[in-house]
Amino acid sequence: MARYIDAIDVPLEIERAFDYLADFSRTAEWDPGVTSAWPRTADAPQLGSEFVVNISVLGAEVELEFMITEYEHPNYLVITGGNSIIRSIDKISFTPQGQGTRVTYEARVELVGISQLADPLLGLLLQRVGQVAIRGLRERLNEEGRFGHETKAHSLPNSENSKTSAGVKNQVLRELLQPTKQGELQ
């Protein structure tokens, strides 16, 4: 199982940051690995809400299903999901930080079935693609929460085992299945 963790400070009130990320159907707005996403349940996001997230893997659409399994508004959120190839647990915490919010995003990802053979590479790949997803999240939350002046979000220093979520997992799958220049699977 690979683990990614990072934190960003954003100029958005804690309730708005929480509400934005609790609506997992919005991942396509900030995660470049997501081609589309939508809620499977009709109500506003809450405990038990379900979402479908589509990614493109080698030109094919791959569907991932997610559910909110812990919901402590506006401080903590856990979204679990995956499909027959990948499982994930995304833990997101929110704390007031100055005029905004610190969002700490932790993703635990594991491959299942025959895909487990690539599990040793998963952590390394998460390092590489995680930066893209967290950058997209930071930019999107900055857009959502402008206070009338330019506020930069700050990412915590990267650690050896850190990084992020659905798009990271999707990017990992694409990279695992992507042939190298020599024609071998990575």
C-alpha cells in the first residue's frame, strides 16, 4: 500500500473548503487525471454519499466508485473507493489557518488482484504524479476563495512517502500500463 500526504493553505473559509472537497464530483475541476465525475446520490454530500469518477487509461474510460465513510463537518472527511484494480482511502482534514484554511490530504492506495504485482512501484509513481494533483487542488481552492487580494497557498515540504488522491491513482494506473520507449511495461 502506498501513502501520499500533503497540506496546502488556501484563502477559503473552513466550511467552504470542506463543502468543496466533500463534493467529490468536483474532482475533475482540479485533478487533471479525472475525465468526468458525478454524484451517484442526489442529496448534498453527507455520510454515505456516493460518487462516480471516470479516468482515461490508455484511451479507455475507467470507472471508480467512491463513498463518504466519515463526515465531521467542517473538520474531517474520509472518502473510500476504487474498483476491481485499485482501492483507496482518502482522509482530508481542515483546520483554520490565518484568514483561510489548511487542508491536509492523505491518500492510501493499494492495487488488488493481478495488479498487486506492480504495488512496489506505486509509491514511487505517487511521488511523481502527486505534485500535479495537489497543485491543481491548490489552484482551484485559491480561485474559490479569493479575499479581494492575492493570497498564495503554501504546500508543506514533500516527504519521502507523501502525495495525493483520485487523479494520482489514475495517473499511476496509466503510467503502470504505459509502454516505455523500449516497448516494455513500466
